[in-house]
Amino acid sequence: MKIMIFHASAGEGHRRAAIAIQEALLHSGVSTQDLIVTDALDYGSPFFKSSYTGFYYWCVKNIPKMWGVFYDLLDNRFIYNVFYPIRRLYNAAHGQKLLKAVKSFQPGLIICTHFFSAELLGHARKHKDFDAKVVVLVTDFHPVRVWMHDGIDAYWVLSQDAKSTLTDRGVSAEKITVGGFPITSEFQNQQNQLHILEKNKFQANRLTLLLTTGSFGLGEQEHLLNLFEVVKEHVQCFVVCGRNKSLQEVLQKNQYGYPVRVFGFVDNMSELMDASDLMVAKPGGATTAEAMAKRLPMIATGAIPGQETENLKFLLNQNAVFSCETPDQILEVVQSVIKNRGLLEEKSQATDRICNPQAARDIAQMRLKWIQ
């Protein structure tokens, strides 16, 4: 059976979910010739892709509160129904190459980890433009209306709450599987913490913090590291700046009274998670799932209004994360954890209830049921 997986470059989590499913499918025996994993936006014009991703990133960077309002409005049934025909025509105009690719490859199963392909292919499936079953993997804890379409054969969601939201909005419960966020195998295994700390010249008796919030801002990130001087006898930090080179350069020049290692873009995030006791990160679906699989407690901060604030609401309701909005609040949490390490175990136990490290494997096994 041939399988196509469509993600989108408007958010890294969509791609990471697709890669995890790809890995699991290949491990389960699907051949590379029978599997295509691709960015759905690549099938549109260069302008369509750049404007689609560019508009999103511009909004969350420059007008995040307005983006949050826009997100909430689109989740309103009346407003969504008003704007859907316009959205449908625009996406259809730029999705013809994608539909042609599906018809040419003739898959038996299509998995969408982003709502653009879900909408386009759900509509085509409803009108019997192809025979493949279409499965939508919702990558956030709250499934907004843009994920829901009449032609979808099955949904994979992250929580029972997400399933309840879909059923309340008219999706048949039989179509929905609660299975968790798919992660790659490297995040399903645990490496020796002491070995990694020694390799990085860190000490075993300190609280090891992993800061991954490059988008948190240069001034605040630098301020946070300076604030940790108050607890310099007790902490050490890994700082991952991603592709924020200016942030990396500034932090690497600074001197701290406690161990700090600053990285740019890394390919060993799994290893850094294994070495750490507490992570400071935005509550995106992929990052949260990877940390939970590692039983690494998180301080959630810098949530993008909309999908990430909804993720945060769910995680707080489950007592699965700490939540902070400022560097000073982060310091307060760190001080509390230094005094009481049991706070970390409380969060880890909470994440155990909502995490499924084997989600990608389970999706690979479900493929046979979906095509029945």
C-alpha cells in the first residue's frame, strides 16, 4: 500500500510529526518507494508558500495578540462559516498541483499533519476525486475548526479533551483515536545523564536547566541568565539559540558565575534533554511531547496566542507544566525547585498520564485499520 504524508512549513511541529510517522512506517516494513513525505505548501506557487508562512511568522512576531484574536474568531462557528468559502476558493486555487500529485501516486492512505492539506484533500475526498483514505493528525491539544472537514475518514488527536471537542462539533466518535503526539525514536530512549554532564564539563550536584526559547528575545534571555547569578551555586545551563545567531554571539561573549554552555542550531536535542532536570520552552505540540517522553519537566513561557495558549491551558489543567511570563517568574520557579526537588517529580508523574511515547508506532499499526 502506498502512503503520502503532508505537513507544512508553517510551524516546525507539523514537520516533526510527519518525520516521526515516516520513521515508524519504514520500521514497520513500508518501503521507501511506497512512501512520500512532503511539504504541502511546495505544491503551490512560490508566492503562495512564502506568503502563507510569511504572514504567520509576521503576525506572531509583530502582532501576537491580534493573531490570538484572529485564531479565536476562526474557531467561532458563525464567523468560520462566513469566511470558509473564501478560504476554500483561495486554497483550492493553489492546491491543484497537490491534487495532481495524489492522483499520480495513487496512495491507499494519506496522513495530514497540517490543516491546509486536510482541508484541500478532505474536500476532494468528499467529492470522490480519489479513493485514498484521509487521516488528519491534529498537532495541538485543542482542535480548532480549520482541522474539521466532511471528507476526512479519521482523526488522530492528542487528548481525550480534543476528542470531546470534535464530537461536540459533530464528528463521529468512531472516527477519532486519542493517541498522543508522534515523536522520533531518539526521544523514546534515555541516555546516561551523568555521562552527558561529564562530557560537557557540568557537575552532577547542580540543577541543570535547558533553555530553548531563542524567540524569547535577546534582552530577556540575557536578563534571565543574569538573574540566575542569585542561585549560581546551585544551577548550570544549556542554552539553545537555534538559528538566532545574534543571540548566540551575545550570550557566548558573556561571563557567568556558574556553568553555561551556549549552542546555536543543534541536532542533539534529545541528548541535552536527557542531561537536564528542567526545561524552559514554548508549549508547542512537538517540544512538549518530546519533553514529556523524556519525563523532563517544563517551564512553559512565550506561548504564541492561539494554538500554544490553548496547549498551555490544557497542560496547566493537567498540572503538567510550570507557567511563567517573565524572567523573574522563571527565577522564582527555579528557586522553588532548588528547595524542593519533589516538585519536578510531581510534573513528571502528571505528564506520564497524558504522554504516549509510542504514538508514531501506534499510527503505523493503525494504517491497516484505516484502509478497511
